[in-house]
Amino acid sequence: MRILSAKAQAAGATVDLGFGGMKSGPLPAHCEITGITGERVGIDGDHYAIRFHLRLPEDWNGRFFFEGGGGTDGNLGSALGSVGFGRPPALAQGYAVVSGDSGHSNELNADPANGGPSAFGRDPEARANYGHAALKVTYDAARALIGRFYSRQPVRSYFAGCSKGGQEGLAFAERYPDAFDGILVGAPGMSLPKAALGHPWTVQAFAAAAGGKSKSVTPEQLAATFTDDDLKLARQAVLAACDTDDGLKDGIIGTVGQCSAKRVDAELHKLQCKGAKSASCLGKPQIAALDKFFAGPSNRKGEALYASFPWDGGLADGGWRMWTIGAPAGSSGPGMTSIAVSMGAGTLSEIFSTPPRVLPPGPQAAMDYLMAYDFDRDAPAIFATSAAFPRSAWEDINARSPNLDAFAGHGGKLIVYHGGSDPVFSLNDTLAWWREADARMNGNAASTVRVFPVPGMGHCAGGPATDRFDGFSALVHWVEQGAASDRIEASAGPATPWPGRKRPLCPYPAVPRYDGKGDIEKAESFVCTAPAK
């Protein structure tokens, strides 16, 4: 291990968060350290290392916080410890915080000619580091420096992350179960290589609505398959099918994950155009595209390759659109290629497949790859090995094991939150994983892990949802006071149809139900109950 920099930061400093000039709030006095370990040359000739970023507050609360990464990683991270919208980061609460790049650098290992941010997929050790191995190295380095700086080890250790960060939290619980007392994960990419099969599935499903049957479909044509008004019509159908299942017609399907495709399809067909396509109806190819997307990827035998997606109320949200089909150019600004194309193609071809395949640069090449993807011929590559890659991408990167025995054995606690309208990692996969863990633990999984579905929420945040909540405080209370949360209060942000609305998030399989008499905008008017049979 080498220390690259160590600097005393005075109280009141701020950090540029990189989102259009957004800055953090004033931070406490702390020592900021960056370091490097595991320097090596990969089989692709690139120079790799595991880099970390550590902040050690002068007024330490005796606790350690590991900040999860995101996407393809490759960045040091802020080491501030985000714990949710509007809440002070872990560093400001007195935690020692570490983040890391997962063993590759977007500055040094992201050659555009070799796949850009996905280029590290050409090296087997870099893949393993991305999947899990760099996590423990970063953890050990941080704990060693904490011990030297404070002359003692933390009394409690926590992890928090969403998306790829959620996968990292589960990787810790499953592979390094003694590392943390409490883990908070959102939208966990627990089945990342399988979920990546959703990218060609999504593109092919929606491209069919543009008349595309070959690789000639463009990202712009994909984005034009649905207008915003078309997606609002689809949302209208979903709500008509299932909004009242939780006892209240309020634009939120509280029984998230239970809205049947058959009922939704019936409502969608009520909106099908009788003649030419107009703003007040959906074309038959559009309905077919939605049905195919929500069913999830499968092969020609009809065997599921990943989970289906729950019909939920967030499919008209801009975030849902950006992940699936992208945004067309118009009065609101330039068009944007869907993330399924811009990131999904390269990650599937280079990180999650063996042998890795480098795509030509540019969105059209990515689009062509996804359109030509054959689920019988190509999908087995996520489980394949070779002389150069003795472990498959699935073996190195999945974090879907229901075996939490060792984590539970040392008293670890795990809270998972997941949006019902996440179009990337399916809530259905997360709920199936919890049921498998519960069966393994003889019906006692809730004593170790609780999953809180968030109706209407997209990937990690956003959507017509009560997506503002404090899951981290609930986790700390569970770990340090022994009291698990039977509900977490959440509120809706200003961009939702109901700013300020409050609802409880309920631990699966419980669902929120209206009490029949209270103010529908207040959480106390809802109770978490067992789902209706």
C-alpha cells in the first residue's frame, strides 16, 4: 500500500460533487487520504491498481462507513458517505468514510478504442476486482489506516450503496460476512450479468415498435417509439388495473409487485387504436413492446434468462424513459441515447461475456450489437470460461446467493430498498431472492434482512413515488438498539404529482393499506399489513 496524498482539511470546506457545479455542505475538520495498492500489469497490457479515498474526521464517533460505487465504477468516489436526500453525509455525522475505484481507473483504463469505461473487462483480475475482490482490499486498507490514525478500531462498521453499490453491499454480506454490522443497499444489481441481458431485450422489444427487424434501427428511432403522452397513457392503463388494490385510488400501487400482466394487458388493449395512431391511443406494436419488456428476457424455449419486471406506476417518468428508449430531440433540448444502448452494450459485450468483445465506438455500433444479439447463441457467454478467464463473469460478479448464514451468525443486519418501477434491476428478482433466503432461514429472514419496496420509484430514486426516506438511520437503530423497523416513513418530492405526500414503506411481504378514515396525504393513515390472498 502506498499513500498518494494526505491533507488536513479545515472545518467548513466543501466538495464539488460534479453535478452541474453542485457542492456538498460544509464539512467537519478531517484528514483526507488517497492511497493505492495492488499495482500490476493486466493481460491486456494496461496498468491496474486498487485506489481508495479515505476521510478521517477529527471529531470521530468511533464508527466506519464504506461508500458503495456505481455503474462501471472506475472513480475514487467522494468518501463523504451519502445516506439519502436532505440528510447530512456520514462524514458530517462523525463517521470515518472510505470509497474506492474497484480496481480500475476511468482515467487510465478506459481507452475509447477498447470500449471506454468497459475496457477493463478484457482483464480477468480486473473483472474479479470489480465484482468483489477489490472491496475487501479497500476495506482492509481503510481499517488499517483508521487504527493507526485513532489508535483504535471502530466500534461499529456500516456500508451503504445503490445499484452497483447495492451489488457491492450484498457481495460483502455473502463473501465477506464479518466485515460489517449493518449494510444498506438500494436497487441491488445482485444478478448483474443476467440483468445485462435486459439491454438487448429492451432494445429489440421497443425497436419492433419502430418497425425495426434488422440492425438498421437508430438510437433516434428507438427514442421515438413512444412520446411522453404515449407513456402517460400506458401509466393510465397500469393504474386502472391495480391502483385500488391497496384500498385507495391515489396514483400509487401500494401492492407493488402484485399487479398482474393479464389485468394490465386488458387495460392496455382498451387504449389500442381502432384506426390510425393518435395522441389518445396506443398502437398495437407499442402494446406488444411493453408486454415484451415487462416479461423480461427469455430464450426461444421460453426459459427465463432474468426476472420479469413488475407493472408499476412509474413507467412514464423521465428516468424510466432514459434507461429504456432514450429521449428524442425536440423543443426541450437535444436527444439522448438510452442508457441501455450507451452503457448497456459495452458492459454486456466486454465485462459480462467471455470472451470479451470490444465494440466499435459510437452509439450506432452499440445499437447494432444489441439488435443482432441472439439469446440462444450469445447469452451463455455470461457463464462461459476460457484459458484466459478461468472464472465466468457470473461467478465473479453475481451477488445473489440466499446464503446469509455467516452474516446472520455474527449479528449482521441488512436493509434493502428497491423501486417498483426500476427498469434496470428488477424488484421481482430482489423479492424472489428474499423468499429464497427466508426459506433457507426457516421463515426467519426478517431477523437479519428486510426488503422495503418503494412503489413508483425508478432506479435508486425518482418517479411518482415517496422516494425520500432515511433508511440509514433505521439500519443504525436496528444494529445498535436491536429494534428492526416495521415501517419507514417516506415523502414525495416537489417533482411528483403530490409534493409532500407521506407514506410508510413496509417490509416485504407486508404492504401499506389505507385505514379508511385518515388524511390520505399522511403516513399515519396507513398500516403495514399482510398482503391479501
